[in-house]
Amino acid sequence: MQNKADVLIVGGGVIGSSIAYNLLNDGFTGRIIVFEKDSVYEFASTPRSAGGFRQLYTTDVNVQLSRYSLSIYKEFAEKMAIDGEKVEIDFKQRGYLFLATEEMMPRFSKHLAMQHKNGVSSQLLEKHGLLDIIPELTLDDLAGGLYCSESGYLDPYSVMQGYIKASKFLGAEYVYDEVESLLTENDRIKGVKLANGTEYYAPIVINCAGAWASLLSEQANLPLPVIPIPRQIFQFDVGQSLQKYLPLTMDPTGVYFRHEGEKFIAGYAEDVVRKIDFSWRRSDFEENVWPILAHRVKNFEQVKITGGWAGLYDFNTKDHNAIIGEYPTMKGYFVAFGFSGHGMQQAPAVGKGLSELIRKGKYETLDLTPLRVERFAENELVIEDAIY
Ligand SMILES: Cc1cc2nc3c(=O)[nH]c(=O)nc-3n(C[C@H](O)[C@H](O)[C@H](O)COP(=O)(O)OP(=O)(O)OC[C@H]3O[C@@H](n4cnc5c(N)ncnc54)[C@H](O)[C@@H]3O)c2cc1C
């Protein structure tokens, strides 16, 4: 009995823990075990994320995922409280801003219409309107920008811990061990085998192992087009502070920056290289980020780099979006990975969606079928025009 459960979840990061929480919070009464190989989450992607949340997507499914998730994050501190202790997530609605060149503006105005249709309060700003948001901005090569004041950034580690604590409180069991393989029998999932040899059995296994998820799936002959790729974040300080706190700002080059406390962080659209590597390089900042920052905001001409880190994207090589749902040829095997650079902000909605799919066999709150596993074979990719 000890090794039998109703649902096994591989990976106790923000996605796995949100699914465990939502299932139990929605009334699921079965036994849920979450397996996590990294008990301090040193290498998990969630704590290494930039923490940005945005509404500025260009597909209905991503806009809806982010709208629902925003509604949860707004009340996260109170709703996830246990015994009156609030879960502070440093939720900052300081906006999200895509800066645009002349050439990008027509695309952005098309996006605006679809975002408004989905209830997003995005605005197309003309060049000089950008100065109301960032007074120090250099405008010479810009024509305007797409802005959403409701978006911003938060502390991903606290969100993840909020979900973990609430899941445990509701009865989820966390086992801090590595899942070595998936156990299958013909076209049915049976359970998982841990690196220490112990086997656990359940009719449902959900793979939320982030950047390691596709490897586990592939070993069981259940491949998905997802690879681990490293992404760096650089932390820096400036001599003269800015007049206003920054939105999460995306330069047309793919360099992004925001405040982190009274300092700043930045990252860029690095080449896609399949590897697991957690090193960060000052030289990459100097060559690829700093020249863009120095041109864009005059206060960034004099920066002092104070640190950095690297984390992994679970990068979907086909359309850069999450893959969510049951694997068509393996009954009971569910996946939720491939989030690329936007899983943290989608975690609340993904948890809700999988809770419904598993308890009721269908989506009710949000239709996540566009993100199904079958979309690759059916050539129904979900193509975003605004993902870096
Ligand atoms: C530098 C960087 C910046 C980012 N910025 C943003 C952003 O601004 N906004 C945003 O929304 N997203 C961002 N992301 C993406 C976001 O971090 C991820 O999409 C999200 O954290 C994925 O959550 P997860 O739970 O799937 O993965 P993880 O947090 O990695 O959790 C997966 C867990 O599975 C465990 N695991 C793996 N294999 C096994 C196994 N075999 N057995 C047991 N446990 C296992 C791992 O230890 C890990 O803890 C960023 C990511 C990076 C790297």
C-alpha cells in the first residue's frame, strides 16, 4: 500500500506543485505523491526565472493562460495563506513594455486588437509616450511600443514555496528522490522507478520535470520536441538611479531589463544550444547586453555588474509553447512541460487545467486543447509572434 497512489507527479517545481495544489483544492480525494530530486531546488528553473508576467501574447490560449494566472497572483498572498500566514510573492504590477522599431509597429497594432478581444488592457504607445514610462529612454531608433500596465514581475521562488506548502497542507506527499524511469505496461502507465530502485504505482503519472522531462519521456519511448537550453541573467547597479521603477522592458534586440529591488537585472535572447550548463559569463554581459543597455537608457552607460546566474529553459523546439495533456499512445501518462521562457507565469492556470482534465476528463475553466501533445503530428502548432 505504501507504494501505491492515485497520482504520481514527477518534479515538484512551480508546475508540479501547482497541479498537486489545484487537484486537492478542487476536491480530489486520492493520494498524490510528488517526486523531487533536488530538495533545495538549487538547479530547478523556477527560482532561476526572471519572474516576469505579461499579458502581451499573440495567441488566444497564451493570453487566456496569462489572464487567469494574473487573477490568481493578484490574490495569492491571502488565498494561499496557511493559518493566517500570508505568502508574500513581491507582486509588482509595474507593467510590461515591448519597445518597437518602425517596422515592428504594424505587427504590434494587429496584436493589440486580438489582446483587446481577450480583455487585455494593452496600449500602443507612440514614440514620445514612452518617456512617460521611462523618462531616460533613448528614442532615436524607436517608433513606439506595446505596453500593458497590469503586468510586471514577482518572486518565483516564493510562488513555488507557496504552492509546495499549500499542497502539503492539503495532503500531498513529497518524496525527495530522483525518478529514474517511467513504468509502463503495453499502452498504460503503471508508475515510476526511483534511482534507489524503489517502485511506486499509480494509474496516473504526470511528468512536470521541467528541463529534464523530455529525457525521462524519451527513455520510455514517448518522445516530445523539448530540449534543455541555458539562459543567463545578469544583475547590475548604476551610479545614478532612474526617476521611476521600470516595467519589464523588452528591447527590439531581445535584450530585456527590469528593476530588482533598487538594482537591475537583464538577459538576452541567446543562441539555442542543447546543454545543461549553469555557468554565467561576465563576458557575455559585456559583449551582448551592456552595449544595448547603454544605448537604450543613458543611466546604464556606467554599470557595475554585481552578479549573475544561469538556469534552464525546457525549450520546445517546434513552437516554443507548453505541451499539456495526456500522451495519446500511453493511457494515464500526462505531461506539462516545454514552457520555454514563460512557465512561471502560467503555473496557476496550468494547475487548474490539469486538475479539471484529471478529475473530470475535460477542461472547463480554460480550453488548453491547443497545447495538446497531438498538435505536432496534426501540424497544428501554436505559433507566438512575441516570444523570445
Ligand atoms: C533564466 C530564466 C528566466 C526565466 N524567466 C521567466 C519569466 O520571466 N517568466 C516566466 O514565466 N518564466 C520564466 N522562465 C521560465 C520558468 O522558469 C519555467 O518555465 C518554469 O519555472 C518551469 O517550472 P517547472 O516546475 O516546469 O520546472 P522546474 O522549476 O525546473 O521544476 C522541475 C523540477 O523537476 C525536478 N526533477 C527533474 N527531473 C526529475 C526526476 N527525474 N525525478 C525527480 N525530480 C525531477 C527538478 O529538480 C525540478 O525541481 C525563465 C527561466 C529561466 C531559466
